[in-house]
Amino acid sequence: MAKKKEFLINNTLTRKKEVFKPKVPGKVGLYVCGITAYDYSHIGHARAAVSFDVLVRYLQYLGYEVTFVRNFTDIDDKVRILISSGHSKFP
């Protein structure tokens, strides 16, 4: 396996930029909470999708084996309330 290129990543725990080092050399596991639909879609939904997609592609480009899992919550209590209040269509 070729040596991976080093890059800095922000560590929110230490509040410092640190060299990225995965727990398992050559492998990266990434879990991302997806959107919870409760109203119209907005740019924040797109940002979350695009930013993590770019990160995964960059890690793969560097040669890492990436396992990427994204959660999508199908319905929220706010949607149930909206529907039960007489709205026949989701916004």
C-alpha cells in the first residue's frame, strides 16, 4: 500500500488542526446523520450532502478504503402534526 498523503483536519475536541490519522491504517469509517424532513428542503440539506460526498471522494483519491454510512430519517413528529391538522400535502 502506498503511503497516504497527509492533510490537516479540525479536531473539535482540542480546537486545533491536526494531521489526519485513521484508527485503522488505510481505512476510514464515516457515519453522518442525514436530514429529517419537517418542511421545505433548503440549502442546508444540499450542503450536508455535498460536503460529506466531497470528503469521501477526497479520502478515496488519497487511497483510503472508505465505509460511508448516511442516515435518512423518514418522517418527523412535525410532519405528523402537519398532516393531522388537515393539510393533505406535504409542503
